[in-house]
Amino acid sequence: MKKLPTIGPLYWAMILSANTIGESGGDLISQTLNLGYLASTIALVGLFAIAVGIAVSTKSQHPSIYWITIILSSTAGTTMSDWITRTLGLGYGLGALAILVVMAIVFAAWRIVSPRHSVTGALTPLTEFLYWSAILCSSTLGTAFGDYISNGTPLGFGGGSLVLVAVLAIIAAVALFTNISRELCYWLAIIVAHPLGATMGDYATKEEGLNLGNALATVVLAVVFLAIVGFKMLRATGIWESAKSS
């Protein structure tokens, strides 16, 4: 049966990179290309649903399908969050609360039907579907929470990113040095990684940060993501270790 990719430093580097791409890419589609939050959300959630259908229907885990689905979840979560908080007018606080309620329902279903150690163990089609549902919810919540930290507090994009990096480091330390459930630590890290990706994405695109703009930032972040993928592939083939030893 299928399992998630190996969860290690490179996995989390790719998660953060994918989430950052999702933030700038979502803003590129909805704002720069002027598609709007609702139309962008419908299109991206549709693509995400197709990707999930392909991912769940395959009998083995394909890294390319997994990471394409992760990027689509982050991009769709960005536009969905903006639609909820801005177009519907719920604001960051109430919008985040509404998303949190939905995510709590998904997690409750996950706990009821998933086997023990489901994050590191085998995935049934149902648990994989719930996994992707939780990922989309956490991405949407992360964007709303990241926007709140960046715009609703004095921290701004840079300060917000630093605070979230510190929180992620604490979760990593808890996972490494305590007996707390690795599954709980995984989901806590996923939930924190999404707002971190949102704040870093905004820092790359906005005038208060690097001011790269949505298009250039998306290209740069995509290159960074592909570089991480290339490094991961080199390590998997043993070329990197051979180069180091020589």
C-alpha cells in the first residue's frame, strides 16, 4: 500500500518551498492576471480535485503527483482564503475561525477511520482522501492566519516569518527529543508551515519586503523548488555522496 514520501529535512524544505510558491502563485492568478478570487478558487480547486483523484487512484506513490498536488493545494488555499476573508468580508479572524471549524471536522474524521501511525504507515484510499482534505484546509487556514500576522499585527511579513520559523523549530525539537506522537507533531508542523509559506511569499512579493512582484517571485520560487528536487534526486542516486567522497 502507498505511504507518504520520506519525512525528513528535504521533505520539509520542499513543503515550505511549495507553500511559498502557492502564496505568490495564487496572488499571481487572482490579482496580477485579474481573474478574481472566486474564479481563481473554482479553477484551482477543480485542478486540485483532479490531482487528488489521480493521486488516490494510483496504486503506488508517485513523487511528481504528490508534489504537484501539494502545490495546487497551497495555490488553491491562497485564493480560497482571500475569497473567504476579503470577498465574503469575514475578515482574517472570523474567516480563520470558520476554516478552523471545517479542518477540525476533517481531522475528527481522520482520527476515526485512520490506522495507527497513518502518517508514516500505509494509506488506504479513504485516509489518503482525508489527508488531502486536511492539507487543503490547513493551506487555506495558513493563508488567512499568515495574512493576519502580516497585516493585523506589528510583526509584518519579515517579523511574522521569523516568529513562525521559531515555532516550527520548537515543533521539530519536540518531535526529536520527546515521546509526543509523531503524527501530532507532523500535523502541527504542516499547520505552521502554511502560514510561514504565506508570510514568506508575501515578503518576496510586497513592497515591504523584496518587492519582486507576483510573477517574478513565482518564477524565482519555482526555481528554488526545482533546485531542492534536483538535490533530492542526486542524493537518491548516490551521485551527491560520491562527489563528496571524491
